[in-house]
Amino acid sequence: MGQHYIPYGRQLIGADDIAAVVEVLQSAWLTTGPKVTDFEKAVAESVGVRHGIAVTSGTAALHAAMSAIGIGPGDEVIVPALTFVATANCVVYEGGTPVFADVHADTLLIDPDQVRKKITPRTKAIIAVDYAGQPCDYDCLSEIAAAHKLFLVADGCHALGAEYRGRKVGSLADLTVFSFHPVKHITTGEGGMIVTDKSDLAERLCRFRNHGISSDHRQRENQGTWFYEMVDLGFNYRLSDIQCALGISQLKKLPEWLARRRGLARLYDAALADVREVAPLTHNGDNQHAYHLYVVRLAEQTDREQVFREMRRKNIGVNVHYLPVHLHAYYRNRYKTAPGLCPVAEKTYERILSLPMHAGLCDEDVRRVVSALGEAVAGAGR
Ligand SMILES: *Cc1c(COP(=O)(O)O)cnc(C)c1O
């Protein structure tokens, strides 16, 4: 096959992005300068909340979120079984215990009934993951959180720009976390942000990313003082002005890129309607999907491994998101999790495949993916 490789996700960098970064390189501030504040304001405004706190990655953002809500030893945090490992790891960083809840088979979103079953007197928070870019059932999750006095944290790393019943992801939970890794909707190379309307949490998050110190270098310079005080234990999770300049420039293109991702999803939906062995995940009618991923389920009798190998052989970057977190060696060894804990996630995991999805794909790429997939599934029956 001489055809070019189609990755499942990748960034788009334009001349405007490059110019924005070069401008910062020639300025007085490389880190924690005006671009950080501008980027934080722009992201917070785009999702309709008051505060944005930029950090070095989505993982750092999750870690900061767990610290801000006071997770510690003895505390349990409910997380979906089917997500990137960072969603659960952030609980462990703070000494808490992640408790895995099963997902809906048709959407792979956390199942509120399963969340209810996992609540104990030690439960402190729920982390909702908007899998593939589709918002979870936030009305139901908020109700559970309120009834049991739990924090609701949204891992919105797949869902920048998504909406639930007319409200933006970012404004639906106590804290929402985004990632700016190159496969996500917009990139800063590495980067992340927590957005919130709660001023007390925002203040703690700002301290946490800067060693637990109560003011930053720029504030002290402006106030003409050298004095600072460390009030909590924190980290150096600061995102640089160089990265934030890239983020500001990228964010301007988010609406156009979201429209493109949604258009690609419609093309896939239409083309796959004729392929009997392949079913896209269900898209609930009450939301605007952000399509970080386009995930399909293969028929029970189709050999996923064979389809995967055949697609890769044809230079198509399919992927699997994700091995359920509780089946990773670390969790099995440390938390004694085992198969059977979240049967829907485990069973569905064996049949899912992520097709290429990013704003740089053309219609012809989609046709090539669908035609290759049709051939691959036809040859992979058992
Ligand atoms: C990407 C991602 C993260 C982590 O983001 P990084 O910026 O790579 O640290 C966390 N959770 C989910 C669901 C993700 O997709």
C-alpha cells in the first residue's frame, strides 16, 4: 500500500500560531507573564465561567483538582472504568482511592446508577469523563453529588466546545479539566487548564501550581516586593507564556475545527450505516458532541485484532481507547481490582475501535478509512 499514513489524531499549526510564539520569544516574559492570564481568560470565557488556571498538562490539572477539593488518605473518588489512566491516577497522587464505576454500553459514558451503587461514607467526589467528546448525564450526576455532598469534577479532556442541554462543558461541574496535548482539540504542545466558577477553589489551584506560594513572581514585581510565603505544599506546574501564546492563537480556530469534526462524524455515520458489522457509539440528542474521538463497536463475531492489524497495514492509524483502567497491572497489583468489576466496560472494550478523527482530515480520507474498514471486517468474521 503506497497511500499516506492517516493518524487517528494530530495538531494543525498555522503561520499565525508560529508568529504568536515568535512574538513571545522576543518579549520580556517567557513564563508567567501576560499571555498566561490572557489564555486563562479566553478559555474561561469560551466555556462561560469566571476562572481558568493554566497548568503543564491535563494530568497536572487533574492532580491540582484533587488537591483543591482536599482529597487525601481514606477518601474515595468514583471514576469511570473506561478512561485514560490519568483520570484515576490523580486520586492516587493525593493518597485517595479510585473506585471504578461501570459505563453505558451504547455511549461508554459513566452510568449514574452504577455511581450510586459505589457510594460509601468515604466517598468525596465523582470524576465524570465526557468520553469521546460527548457530555455525560450531568443533570443526574449533579443530583447525586448534591444529595451526598460530593464534589463533581469533570474530566473534559475530550470535550472542549461540547454542550449539554444548551450549557457548555466547563460550566457543568465544580471543576472541569481540559488538556492541550497535540491530539486534543487545541494544543499548547503540553498543557492543561482547570476552569471553575468557585473563587476559593481557583485560589487554591493557583497556589498549587506554584509551590503552594501565595503570590507569583509577576505579582511581586508589580507590587515592588520580594516577600513571599509558602502556605501549602505545591508543585511547579506552571504553563509558560510561550505555550499560552500558542493556545490563544489555537483557541481562535476552535469553532471552525469543531464544525469540521462534526462534519466528519456525519460523513462517517452516513457511510457506516451500510456496514453491518460496524456500529458507531450512540449520540444522545440532548448534547452537542465535540468528537475528540470517533469510536465504533464491531460485531461480536468480528475479530477486532485482525481488523486492527489490517487497518494499520493499510496505513490507517486506528486505535483502541481504552483498556479499562482497573485491568492495568498497577491497579490489579495495588488495589486488587480484577475482571468482573465493571463487566460492561470490559466486554465493550474488546469490540471498540477509534477511527481517525481530526480537523485536518479531508472527505477523501474518510472514504478511504470506511472502504478499508468494510474490507477488513468482511475478512475478519469468525
Ligand atoms: C488526554 C487526557 C488526559 C491527560 O491529559 P495530558 O495533557 O496528556 O496530561 C486526561 N484524561 C483524559 C480523558 C484524556 O483524554
